[in-house]
Amino acid sequence: MTLQPLTTAQAEKTLGALYVEETVPTLHFLVGLLSQPHYRAWSLVAEGHALGAIWYQCVEQQAELLDLRVSRGLRRSGYGRTLLKETLSVIGQDDVRTVDLEVRESNVSARSLYGKMGFELTGRRQNYYPLPTGEREDAILMSLTLQATEKLE
């Protein structure tokens, strides 16, 4: 199992199966971000197959996680934790000190993972996410402060 950086072409070619559900952000939206400065994506790959992907933006000493997704049949198997842990290590080597994210209030699994990884609740955006019923759901805001890392030269 390896963590691999994604280019636009690689993301379009390898991640379609992860983004079959009608949820936001869409793969099309995320791929478009890779052409802009500061946006990055990684894929967790085993035997040539993408198990999951993570997308984020880094500006100076702050990063924002945009999407973390694991293949539906592999969820709750530790792949999301591995993907997040490895990505946080990479982000920390870029002198990032704060990592922020937002997550649906109903996404209890993700909120639990983020909490176990050290993210703390920092706020809430009311009625942020649309629901299929036409109603809206709150976004939970979380943040993690990274420790200074030593750079290898």
C-alpha cells in the first residue's frame, strides 16, 4: 500500500469508482482544483487500485482538507486513518502548522476519525450542506495543530 500524488490525468483515470455517489464535492470539481496553485491530492493505492483519495489546499502555514474518501466496500477498515495520517505527515513537512476541515454533522464515522487523529471542534456552519430532502445540514468545523517537524536534508 502506497500514498501517491495525483495529477489531473491520474485522478480522472483512477478515481471514478470512488466518486459514483451523488455527493459534493464531485470528482469533476476536485480535479479542476488541481490546475490551481496550492491544491494537492493523494491516492492510497494497493495492487494498482485506488483505495481512497484525499484533497487539500496549502497556503503558507495553513492547510484545509477538502475531501477524504475511501472506496465504499473498504470503509471502516483503517484505510481512511492511514490516508489521513500519511497526508498529515506530508503536510507537516511543508511547514504547515494548522489543518482545518469541515464535515457533515451526520457523518459520525468521519467525525470520530478526525477526533481520534487530534482534530478539535472549532465551530459550526448552520444549514451549510444540502440534503436530498431539500432541507439543509450543519457543517462541523474542526482544526488540528501540527507539531514542528524536522526536515531531512
